[in-house]
Amino acid sequence: MSHPETLLTVKNLSVHYPSRLGWFWQKNEPKRAVNDISFTVPRGKTVGLVGESGSGKSTTGKAIIKLSPLTSGQIFYKETNIGVLDGQAFQPWRKKIQMIFQDPYNSLNPRSDVQSILSEPLEIHFPNLTASEREERCVDLLKSVKLPADYLRRYPHEFSGGQRQRIGIARALAVQPELIICDEPVSALDVSVQAEVVNLLQDLQEQLGLTYLFIAHDLAVVEQVSDEILVMSQGKIVEAGKPSSILSRPQHPYTQKLLSAVPRF
Amino acid sequence: MTSEPLLHVENLSITFTSHDRRTSAVKSISFSVAKGEVLAVVGESGSGKSVSALSLTRLLPSPPLCQIQGNIFWCGKDLQKLSEDELTQIRGKEIAYIFQDPGTSLNPVYTIGYQIAEAVKIHEPTIKDTEAVVLQALQDVLIDDPRKVAQQYPHELSGGMQQRAMIAMALACNPRLLIADEPTTALDVTIQKEIIDLLKRLRQERKMSILLITHNFGIVAHFADRVQVMRQGEIVESGETSSVMQNPKHPYTRGLIACIPRLGQRRRRLTTLSEEMKA
């Protein structure tokens, strides 16, 4: 097989937050959440981003879709530098890049039923669809995440954690994205549900040719889904490579420490 | 086996009532914890593992909201029959708790030292020098600078340090049983390892029993003497940790262990629970 096309290129990305401690005449060092990191994500593959809390992994994911402010660096989607686009100019890329969040309890609007949750992105990105076409799409979306069609009229509180995460995935799929940023998508779920959602994400990747940036703290889950793993610590990528080589021969002391802390049985 | 278990629970049932709907959270379970033993209770959310631990010292809402049936024997005494005052002598003193989220279990407006001292004053009123006890308690959980931490407020500490402070508070009165309800679930793996190693050490030193509630089989394998697996309010399997982990008898236990992705054992697809095994 030929070399896969590079979908996303992150170059020297930094995200610094101003520190709010101290008085106004005191100069504060900014919090360097993400500090000069570079990586690429090939089309159709999964790049796993692991690290502990505060390592900057979620900030990295958010910076790509402009949920975090960019301090410096460039983000290329194929050839386009999307890092410099803002507002309306970024809109077409919001359709190509979607995000799935950790907490299925807080990321769905409790006042909307499933149909309106799934229709909203369609109304924005596919304004030409008629109401009946939209409904048809919503049914298809539920089917693709293996939920029954009659769930359309239900509200988020009626679902279990795993079902809500499926709805979150369906919403991300609604606009037919190419790249999905999965921010701790299975961390809040029970192990049996976690296994189902991981399998679903992998099935969808095969069917639809999706590309994932998979952010998680659980090394075993990241190993399961990733073609390449990036290990982050204190805003930096300390190690990158194939899952098998990172797990069997970790080079960086931080990766070694992380691996030795995982209880095995 | 020792002659009399420290804690013995017989046919414990817990039912919640709200808006005329009755939910049976725990269905007639029996178990015991021996002196110096670590018993792990494993299960998924809603299996009843936390409520059964809370029910032991009446930490659940009172009837009619929540009804508890069955017997809970503590060193031969029936805890259900004790008055509130008598139970206070046991809760926090002989049976102490640590919870999943140290950030919400600590009181944000008092210093760590004040909160530990409070527990000591209630349970050991004869002790004059509570400060020494507080500093010793903080030292016991391997906090480097106990004097400084004692004067700090919960928000000034990291999650791992907060959980240490919680453990220090729980252990300040030398309990005989520590109930640890998902003590490391909210923590990073490296901190999780530190906390588990700390609990292992403290258990050795003090010969105390631990009731460990968790969903993480990895922790169970390295820490617990015995394990019991709960599902929908029932105990489906219990036994020595090594035999349950290596040779699970119940299909649910087998299924649950098979679901867990393991480091260095990448599979094409993860195993999932079959429909009838699901909660």
C-alpha cells in the first residue's frame, strides 16, 4: 500500500493561558498548557494521545477545533493552515472535524430530544435538506451507532451512559466528518460498556474511513485503538511511536514510569 | 480462618422508595471481613457495591426513603440495634471511610489540620495534644511537610495529596476496618500506584482490615486477599483473589474480566458481554 495522505499536521503548537494569581503590577508567568508540539495524523488512521491530568492532551484536541486559543504554531488540514482562520472562515472545517467528549452526561442538551440533538448540526451544515430528509438521516445515524429508531423522541436523561455516548458519536457523524477528535470517549463508562464503544468506534472507522485523534489516559485503551501513540507530559510530547514499540521498549523515563504504574494481572 | 469475623453481614437487603417506585439496590447478600483481611467488592455502576458499604454505619437516608433489612454484626454486636450515639462511637472510630472524590469529601473552608483534629477530638476526647496526633497522622501517609499541609486548605492540594489527607483523617483514630470506596478512581495511574502502595503498607503496619470497593480488577489482583463480584444487587461470585481472577466460575465474572483491554495484548476487537449478562 502507498503511503497514506496526511490529513492533519500540527506544527510547533503552543497554548499558553495567562496566570491569574498575583497583583496587576506583578508579572506572571503564563501557564504553558501546550508547549511547542508537532505531530501529524494520517488519513484513515488513529493517533492516540496519552498523558496524565494537566499534561495538555485535551487542550491540544480543543486547540485544533478552536475551542482553545492558539498562542503560536500552525495547524494544517491537508494543505490549508486552519490555525489562522476564524469565525465564518473556519466554518467549512467544522464540518470536516468533529469532536466527541468524555462526559456523556454534560455534553448533550437535557432539554432537547435526540432528534433535535442530531438535526441541529444538519441544519447548519446541510441547509438544503427537507425536514423529512433530515429525519431520515437521523434514523440512519441512530442505526449506525446501533440504537433503535424510536429513540428519536426521547431525552438524554432516559439513557444510560453508554447510550448517551453513542448519541454523542451519532451527532459527530451527522455532518459526515473526516477527522474525529475523541476526548476521553470511554473514561466515564463501565468496562463492559467501554468495550462496546471502543468496538463501535473501530467499526465506524472501517466502514466510513474515519481518522481519529484519540485522547485518553488509559494506556491499554489507547494501545487497542491506535496506529501511533504520542505520550504527553507537562505540555510536551515526550515520546512518539508505534504502540508495540512504545509498550515494549519505552525510551523516555516518563513513559517508563507511566507503564510501570499500570496494575497488570 | 479466625474464629469470629470482624464484620459479618447477613441477608442484607436495601430498598429505595421514591414516587411510589421501589428499587431493590441490594438483594439479600451475606459476607464477612476477617481481622487484617482485605476484601474487594467489584462490580459495575449500579451493582450495589457502594450502598452496601454505606449501609453498614447508617450513612444512607433514613426510612421510608431507604429500607435496610438483615443483620450487620460488628465484633458480634448488631449495629442495627445501636442508638445513634452508640453508633457514633463506632463510625469514624472503629470503621472509617475514604471516598472516591477527595475534593468533595473534604470541607473547603477548613484547613486540613483542623479537619483531622476535629475527628480526633470527637473520638479521642482524652488526648490533650491533638496537634501532635495530626502531624503524626500526616506523616504516616508519607506527606513530606506535615506542618505546612496541616495549615493548607483542600483547594491548595493536588488530588493525590487530598486523598492522602483523607486517608490521614480516616486513620487518625486507628480504625479496625477501613472502607475504601473507589479510593483511586479519580486519580492518575502514577498517583493511584502511590496511594495503593501506601494503603498496602499501612495495612501491614496496623493489621487493619480493608473493604475495598472498586471496578478495577488490576488493583484487586495486587491488593485483596478475597474478592466478591456483585451484579444487580447480588453477589455472583466470591473467593480467594487468585482463584477468582485466574479461574472465574461465574459467566459474569468471566465476561467482565474478558472485557478489560490489557497492556501489550492488543486484539482486533474487544470482547463484550453477551446480552443476557448485561445489567
